[in-house]
Amino acid sequence: METTSAVVLGRSTWQARAAAHAARVDVWTQPFLARRQRGEKHPVHDFLFTYYSQRPAALRRWHPGWGVVLEEADAEYAGQKPYGRIVRGRKHHSEAENGAFDLGLSVSADHLVSQLPLVESIHRLLVATAGRTPTLGCFGLHEWAMVHRTAEVRHDWPLRLGSTGTDSVVEGHRIGCSHFDAFRFFTDSARPLNTLQPGRDDRASFEQPGCLHAGMDLYKHAFRLSPLVASELVADCFELAWDIRELDMRASPYDFSALGLAPVRIETPAGKQEYVAAQRVFADRGAPLRRRLIDQCELLLAAAGG
């Protein structure tokens, strides 16, 4: 593979970034791995490792992103399918007589081409979502609708208001869930109560930046694009998803106070105000991350000639 321009990182520089990334994500991954080894589960924090397909080891592994060359990286990255060797043409007479010299390793053009359908799909969804005004005030009722008129609970955890009280909250509110991956878990009795009917193949028609799950999914989009995006961006999206997950469960019908997570009582006026205020903060935090992912997608599409 040949290139006329590339950002080249010396070994000490990229190793420092890789170590900093690993230390950052260890704060989240190590407790999960320790619980798993003990056979324990956390109904709130395990979600990002079990619902999403990114394994802790993959989250921990650092990648520089597209267009960055790593010097002296053979021991860590050589032989990995997404990576190829970057060669630059000769500029000075002192360089190799064959007219080229080895810069190092980088994510390959072949890998970029293979991922173009994914890049295009994620780009369409993110642009459509970013173009909408955040809709606030869903009050996290998707979790309530998932246990409407059923004896089964999703998290093996007690309901704050019991089954009857939970059903009354669902039936006494307007439900407007725009996120298919939440809506698909609604019970049969709750599904017709939703004012929207998002589908698997029309996410771009419904996703909006005020949705907590759309904010969490920024992590999914980032790791699916890896290693074409830098791992620092993946970790930034993971951190946002972690914080959103806590609000999502605090506003749910479950009582997680024993885990140190005070409930947001969305069935009350004060709880609704608390939820909307937090939802607005997360929408504001998610906007620049969504923009960074959009910019990275556009860079990738331009690099591929798309």
C-alpha cells in the first residue's frame, strides 16, 4: 500500500496513548471481569458488556484510527487483518535506492473498502439523528412498557410500585418511544400504546438526539467502526453510555436503591422534571460525539473516493 500523506507516530508516543487508553477503560472493564469470574451479575453496569457485542478485551485494545501510521509496531499489530504496511516514495537521495521506505503499520485501504457499506449506513443514521431537534419528556417509559401486564421482569429485580402500580403508570401516560431497539422489547399489551411504531429498517426515520438509547448507541457505532476510528473516541462514547445507563435504570420501574442508585420517580411531577433535566444534559453531551463520528465517517468516505 502506498500513501503520499500520513500522520506518523513514534513508538513512545503511540505506546503512551495505548497505555492511557487501557488504564482509562480498566475502571469499567476490570470490575465486570471480576464479577464474571465470581459468577456475579450487576443489573445496571453489566449491560454495556452483555447487550453490546464489544468484548472488554476489544474495548481495552487501542487503535489509532484511519490515516495514522505506527512506527515499530510489528510486535503489537503486524499480522492483524485490518493493518497493512505503509510505504512512502523517495524524496531525498539519502533514502533507499529502490525509491521507497517503510513508514510503519496502519489500518489498510483494503479494510476501509470492506467496511464502506457499514460506514455509509452509520453516517446516514447519525446525520438524520443530528438533524432533528431533541425530543424530551419520554420519561423513560420504555422500561415500564417492557413489563406491562406481565409477571416476568427483565432484570430479576423488584418493581418499586409492584405489577399493578407499574401497569397504572404505563396506562396513565402518553408513550412516544422512537427507538426500535427499545420498542421491540415492549410487551404485546404495551406495543399498541406507543404513539410511534419504529421498525428495524427505518431507524433513520425515527432516531432523535434526546433519546437516551440513541445516546448510548453512539458507543455501538464507534466500536463498530473500529479500528477506523481512534479508540479515544470509542472510550468517550462508552463513558457517555455508562452515565446514560445509570439514569435509564434509575428512571425504570425497578428499585436499585440497594445498589446506591436512587430512583428517579417519573410517575411524579418532581421526578419528571428531574428526568427531563438529565435528558437534556445527555443530549448536549452526545451532540459533539455524534458530530465527531459524522466527521470521521465523512473522512473515511472521502478517503475511499465515496
